[in-house]
Amino acid sequence: MALMTAQEYIDSLRKLNTRVYMFGEKIDNWVDHPMIRPSINCVAMTYALAQDPQYADLMTVKSSLTGHTINRFTHLHQSTEDLMNKVKMQRLLGQKTASCFQRCVGMDAFNSVFSTTYEIDEKYGTHYHENFKKFLTFVQDNDLTVDGAMTDPKGDRSKAPSQQADPDMYVHVVERREDGIVVCGAKCHQTGSINSHWHIFMPTISMGEADKDWAVSFACPTDAEGMYMIYGRQSCDTRKMEADASIDVGNAKFGGQEALVVLDHVFIPNEYIFLNGEYEFAGMIVERFAGYHRQSYGGCKVGVGDTLIGAAALAAEYNGVEKASAVKDKLIEMTHLNETLFCCGIACSAQGFKTKAGNYQIDLLLANVCKQNVTRFPYEIVRLAEDIAGGLMVTMPSQVDFSSDTVVGRNGETIGEICNKFFATREGVSTENRQRIMRFIENLCLGAAAVGYRTESMHGAGSPQAQRIMIARQGNIQGKKQLAKDIAGIKD
Ligand SMILES: Cc1cc2nc3c(=O)[nH]c(=O)nc-3n(C[C@H](O)[C@H](O)[C@H](O)COP(=O)(O)OP(=O)(O)OC[C@H]3O[C@@H](n4cnc5c(N)ncnc54)[C@H](O)[C@@H]3O)c2cc1C
């Protein structure tokens, strides 16, 4: 099948019986729901750009499995150039949506499960790799969006899965049958889950022998029987449901999405199982997925950062301060921080290597350094954007006020006239454009998009400490001590 258009992708979601709950109710027409639709538009952009000849080299690629032209979001990376193109594609999507476009978690799951299943089969003679290749061929040929579902609720963090008071705190096998397994549990924070056709479930931590039933990975259609999602709240989300608030929303077209995904006795046929009890491989999937996902942030957050830097520059221009050297310097600092993240994304890709299964893996140390910087720099970029924007980004009256004809003034002035009088700025700049840029900055710094730009930068792909553990493991301090000894003339 050919690549889907953006419209075909949106229509394909309507054909699924996905169970979505929000504000305590089942949402039947979730595709057109005003709080959900911007997140669907965002994923749709991954389809739209793949149809644009201008971006063909970045967005499409020849499948290593079939030779067909596929969307890069479904690709197994075949070289360091592919890894770098992945980061560049993510930057482009961030620039076009100023939001989390969701489709990369699936891509990162494909690449980590592909290489890990090869190594499990090598050790145990299982058939997980063949299962996975068949599944991915189906995904590529049908140009599907797949959620990469890793993070379990985890209950008491000091306890292993098998030690939890409630076994459902980690996804686990509750029944093994001839033809498959039955699974229970949940995954939290699932990016783009509702907008995906399928999910790949993976373990979230390394496991021991007692955790065998929790060491499980599989694919499952989003509308599988027993599976449902409860929509995640974002700050200012109900602005999307207000009439005449398209400016107040800050980004009316695009947005991110997270949900709690529940598996209540879901049957998984054998052909969709990629790990089933081989507990020592749980850590390998986690490490590889996290590595790819930490690389991803060196692209997507940079693209979104580009839009925030642009917005801050516009705010300065609208205020008439764009020539001030202090403002220029702040924009330079924002650019420096943003490009440093891009350097990290490109560097861990350029230093990538071939796995036993044949796809390419990023350099783990550099990917972890990339994500560690991502836990910090967007916060500083946000601080500088808020500094340049001024307080109006959080104190301006609503869009409705700007067009209100309610009389408030002594001489019959309306609320709209008063707002337009006092929020006027330099000549040639409309108050509407000023509102638009302030709300855009608000959205990215502390509104709905801040979920993806700020808190996801902190916790997505693992909280900062998770990267520090990997940096400690990969940092080769012993080797560095030897370098110092050699030059200092120290002989043990
Ligand atoms: C916007 C967003 C999108 C996301 N998208 C996805 C997605 O698509 N797929 C997916 O699978 N996951 C996703 N995640 C989940 C993300 O990977 C987790 O948030 C992250 O791994 C941290 O887990 P947690 O949120 O449960 O935090 P917690 O585990 O509660 O961690 C909170 C703090 O406690 C510390 N901590 C936790 N456990 C221990 C311990 N045992 N010892 C010492 N300290 C500890 C952590 O270091 C951290 O500082 C997303 C998260 C966010 C915020």
C-alpha cells in the first residue's frame, strides 16, 4: 500500500473502535473532539510532510525489509546517516507543529525490539525476531502509527514487579495458552496512544527471575478487546473547548497527547509476542529504547525550541526592543543552548554502530549526555523567552475581551476598544498579533505545549537520574585514570 495522506490517516482512526474516556465519560467521536483533534493534526503532519517532494529525502526511505518506499517513522536505521536523518526529521516536525508529534516513540520501539529479539532468538531458539519482522512489514506497508508503551505505573518504586502489593503495577502475563498469552496492567503517560493504530508494549526496568511473568513484550491493536485509555489533562486544556478562544489557546492547530492505557485481560496471539519470560533481556530492551529516545530529543525539542526562539524575537520586535544589545544577547544564548542539543543528537547518531541484527544503534554515552542536557536547556530557553516576552504573556485579558462591545468607558468606549487602546504597541503592529505571540509563548512555556516542551524534557525517556546512571556506566573512569597515570608517570 502507498503512503497514507494526512486525511487518510485521520479517516483511518475513525475505523477503529478505540475506547477513550475523558472527564469521567466515554468519548465516542474522539477524532473530532476539540481537546483531542490538535494532537491528531500533529501526527497527521508526519504523513503530510512525507507527501511533500521538498522533504522526500528526510521523510521517506527504502524499507530494509521490503525495498518499498516507507515513512521514515517506520524505518529500521541502516546507517549512521539514517540516524542523523532521523534527528533532522524530528527537528523539522518540531518546527512545523511547535508540539510533540508523537510518532517517534513507535519508531524507537521498532529499532530496539528488532535488535533485542534477534539476540533473544540467538540464545533461546525462539521466534520473536521473525514475529517482529512480520509485524513491522505490516506496519510499514500500511503506513501505521504505533505507540511505544514502556512506562508502567510502578507502584512502590523501591520494589521489583514481583514484590508489588498489586501485581498490575507492571504489565504482566496472567495466563499462558497454546495460542498466546493474556495480559493485565497499564502503561502511564502514553504519548499519542489514542492516535495510534497499534501499540508495542515493552518492560520498563531490568528484571530478575522472580519477575518472569512481567518480562513481556508484544504488539496489540489499539482497539483490542479489554484495552482502553483515560485521557491525560494538560494545563489550559479546556481553552480548546471554549468558543472564540483560538488565539488564547496559543496553538490552535497542533498539540501533544498522553493517556493512561489499561490492559484488562487482553489476549495476545503468539505471532505478536516478542518477549515472554526471558527476563534477562528486559534490561536490553529498556536500555536500547531509552537510548534511541534520548537521541530523539536532540531533534524534536530543538525544532520546538526554534519556534520559541522565533516567538521571543517577534515579541521583542513588537515591543520595539529588538535592537537592544541585551535582548540580542538573550536570543544568542537561546540559540546556543538549542543548537547544543542538536549537536548532541547529531553526535550520538554519527557515532552509531551496527547491531547484531543489522540495524544501527546510537552511541549510548552521547545519547545519555544529549538527554541530560535536554533536562536542563529547554528550562533556560523558557526562562529567557519569558524574560523577553514580558508579563503580558500571562496577564492579558481574553480574546473575547478584545472584541467585546460591552460599554465600559465614560465616553461609550467598549471593552474591546479599551483593550486595543492599552495593549497597542509600536506602530504597524496590531494588538491581535501581539496577543497571538504572547499566547503562543504562554502555551509553550506553561500551557498545554509545555507538557511536551518542558516536563517531557525532564521525564520523557527517563528522569535525569536514569541518564546519570548510564553516564556513570559508560563514562570509562578507569580508562581516564590510566590516561592521567601514563602522563603523570605513575606506575602501580
Ligand atoms: C510528557 C511525557 C510523555 C511521556 N511519553 C511516554 C511514552 O510515550 N511512552 C512511555 O513509555 N513513557 C512515556 N513517558 C514516561 C517517562 O518515561 C517517565 O515519566 C519517566 O520514566 C519517569 O517515570 P515516572 O514519571 O513514573 O516518575 P517516577 O518514577 O515517579 O520518578 C520521580 C522521581 O523519583 C526518582 N525515582 C524513581 N524511582 C526511584 C528509585 N527506585 N530510586 C531512587 N529514585 C527514584 C526519579 O529519578 C525521579 O526523580 C512520558 C512522560 C512524560 C512526562
